[in-house]
Amino acid sequence: MARVPLVKEGERAELDALIGKIKAERGGRLLDLYAVLLNSPPIAEGWLKLFTAIRQQSKLNGGMRELAILRVALLNGAAYEYRAHVPFALKEGLPQEKIDALEGWRESKLYSKRERAVLAYTDAMTRDVEVSPEVFAAVREFFGDAELVELTGTIAAYNMVSRFLVALEVGA
């Protein structure tokens, strides 16, 4: 159970429009994450705008995006985030075998050079914050400026998501 209440649909009339927008942009339902965020409507609205840009408006390959998101969730112990994104990863063409091997990706032969660069970058940003020149050069080889900004923004934003979920025990 979350550490703050989940705002329920119809509970606060002043939130109806925002809830409608959330549902329209998030598959027709009010996820627990947004039900918690609605305790602060300005944060919920800003969050929605940021993650709509990341997930629905960027040019970054969806498979690379979901690979990074799943790795962030694993590193931060955000089971709710991980469970929520497995279906998206599969839909983006990431095979279940690669999803299952994410925990020990460094030892696995399943990942391409590009995927390994994304995973190393994700690990560095999540664990160390600072990214070594070698890790950056490896990821830079595969992405132009816009995609690199989008990948970096995705990793940073999903670190925020996992920290929020874990701290407030959302979906725990």
C-alpha cells in the first residue's frame, strides 16, 4: 500500500479534466503512479507532460528506450516500474530472453554492441551519476545529438520515477 493515498476518479471534481487527460495519454486508465501524483495536481500535470514527451514524442528507438527503463528499474529495485514496462518492451520488439537476462547483461552474449553501450550508459548514469569518457564514447557511436539527449533524458527521468515509486511504496 502506498504511503500516501491514491486519489480515486470522481473523488475530487476539480481533478476530472486532469484525470481525463492522464487516461487519454496513458492507455485509458488511471495508473497507481498517477493516482499518487494527483495528491499534487501541478506535479501530476508536469509529470504527465514530461513523460508524454519521453515516451510518445521522442525519436529514440522504442526498444532502446525500454531497455534503459527496465535496467533503471532493476538497478533501483522498482518492481512496479519494471512490471509496468515489460509489456512495452515486448511490444517494441525486445525479446523476452533479453529482458530475462538484464540482471547479468555484462556476462550475456545476447546483446548487440549498441544495446551494450545503452546498458553501460544506463548503469553509469544510475549508479555513478558521472559517465566516464569511455562509456560516453561507446554510446555516442550509435546516437546523434537529439537521440543522445532523448536517451539521457529517459534514463534520468526513469531514475526519478523509480525513486518516487520506491520512496512512497507505490505498487509495493
